[in-house]
Amino acid sequence: MSYLSRQTGVFLTPVYRRALRAMLAELLNSQLEVTLAPSKRPEEAARGGMIRVILDQNAPWYRRFCAAHVSHRKDAGAKFKTRIKRQDTIEAIERMLKSHRASGFYEDAIIEHVPWFISDHKAAAAQRKKDARKKKPKEPGIAAQLDIGHYGQGPERENYYDPF
């Protein structure tokens, strides 16, 4: 993004605003949560060895966002491995939703990930639709078995109209 667009901000389309609302909801509803569990190896478990187990993960788009902004610190072993901070990301999305504009480091970086977010969600929706078609059809209910139409009116009626 050029210097001029950073100063004036880029106007956000309704599609991008809807995507940003969904991204914010995902970010607020999911967070990396890790706990310790006894090791599966008996010899390590006997000594009190523990392993980290993931209970919940960050949103997929946020993981990709963090991976794109890796920190290059020499002592990163004990610190964050990304320059991105969760609270700053939340605040940037809220600012964009409030002002309908994107201007600033976080805003520019987040806007770059919106098309991926949209395509990921479209692909997931298409997969859910495909999976739903594969499911075995349910057995007909008692009304269908007895050949009873809507509201107890049977199809034997001449001018029978069933909107369903």
C-alpha cells in the first residue's frame, strides 16, 4: 500500500466489512489453549513427564496472519515468535468496522488476509453442502407413510395445494 493510501485510508466495501465482522467473531471465540497431560510413554510418565495437549486453537485466518509476520528476534525461544499481538489485531478490526476505512500497519496487514478468509469460507460452505448431499436420506415420517398431506388434507382432494 502506498504512503498516500496509508494517510487517507482505503474505503472498505460491504463484503469486506461482513468478512471483518466474521473474522472478529472467530478471533473472539477461539484462542489457543494448551494444557499439560501425562506422557504416553510409560518410562517418561513414571518420572512425571508431561506433554502439551492443545484444547483449542486460534482461528485459521489468525494463524496464517501470525505466520506471515514472524519475529526475527535472536532470543525468540522464550518469547512470542510473531510480531502480531492478539489485542492489537482485535482493536484494528474494531477501528476498521467503526470507520469503514483501513489505514495503518495492522489494518493493511489484516486487509491482505480478507480475500483468503472469504475463499476459505466459501470452500468450507461448498464442502458442507457436498457432504449434506452425500448423507443418507431420512426415513419418511408417519404422515408420509399414511399418505396424509399438510394439515391433515390428503392429496386425494382435487384442488389440493401444498406449498411445501
